[in-house]
Amino acid sequence: MTEQATMHRTFAAYSKMKNFILSGEWPPGFQAFEPEIATQLGMSRTPIRQALIKIEAEGLIRIVPRRGIYVIPLSIENVSHVYHVLIALESMAAELAAKLNHSKSAIKLVTRSIQQMEKAASARDIMSWSAADSAFHDSILHLADNPYLVEMAKTFRDRIQQVKALQLRFQPDAMLLRSIKEHRGILDAITRRDEQAASFRAREHRLGGLQMITDIIEGPQR
């Protein structure tokens, strides 16, 4: 097998396994041996092992000798740490976005994501709502016009996909509508070029998400 082919298979294994984790198909606490994973993916163990090392470096799993892999469980402490970094990055992105003039097409793209969220909420289509929600946050990051900020924020957003999948299972309709309203508020502040309001609204929006997931995780223990 050529080096290029090996890299391609490693990336394919990485993408599939990371999606399993972020989508909740491999939930927190999930364990599996390398041969089982190789069989599931229909690949040899070499690209599987290389991909697992990369995923472990991202903090999503732990590789345990002779025991395979272990998807790191959710903890309030870890979730809080990740959320607070993401809050800092996204509030900064909203502030930077509000400093700039944006084309009508750029604003229309953000508006479309909000409209898609409204449509999905009406149909109670959680997967479409989640996709539109991600599109909104992507759009705001790009409005900031800072590629390093985009890259960093997306890394930490990946880290919360596990909890987002959990959150969406318990999120009531009222919370879907509240999130849409908050998105409109963030966009409004950006289009008015109100940097302080844009940053504050982006921060409060994510803090609300953190509070909700905290309530879900800690709920049974109270």
C-alpha cells in the first residue's frame, strides 16, 4: 500500500470514528477493542490505530493497553471548561463581526440559517434544527474574518458535540424558540455594528446552553 493510500485510509477511519463519538453512536463510557472496530469499519488495524491516536490527542477517547478504547465520559467540569473557552472565542467573533461592514449576501446567509431553524422547529425536526444551528454559528465565525479564530472555535465546538446530542434529546420546544430568538438578537447587534451588544448576546447565548446541559447531567443526582 502506498503512503498516500495509507493516509487516505487513516483519514477515513478518523472521520468515521470521530463521527461515531460526536453523534453519540459511541456514547460516553463506550468501550471496544481494535479488532472489533476494524471489523465494524471494514479496515485493517494499522489505519485504525493511527486514527485512534489522533482522536485520543483531541481528548475524546483514552487508549487502554489490552483493553481497547474508552470514550471519555461527560463531566460537568470538562464540559464547563470547554464551554467557557468556546464562549470567549464566539463572543470575540461576534464583537469582531460587528466592527466590519458586511455584504448583503453575507448577512442573507446568516438570516437563512435562522429561517431554517424556524422551519425545523415548527416541524420538530431536531436533526435539521441542529444542522441549521451549526450553520448559524459557522456564519458568525466567518463574519469575524479571522481564520485562526474560526479554526480554534471549531475545534472546541467539536468537543461539545457529544453534549449537544444529549441536549437535543431533552430540549423542549420553548428552548428551540428561545435559541432562535437569541440568534436573531446576535445578528441584529452585528448588523447595527454594536460591538458590545454582539459580544454580550453571544456570551449569554452560550451560557444558557451550558446551564441547560449542566441541569441535564446533574438532574438525576439532585
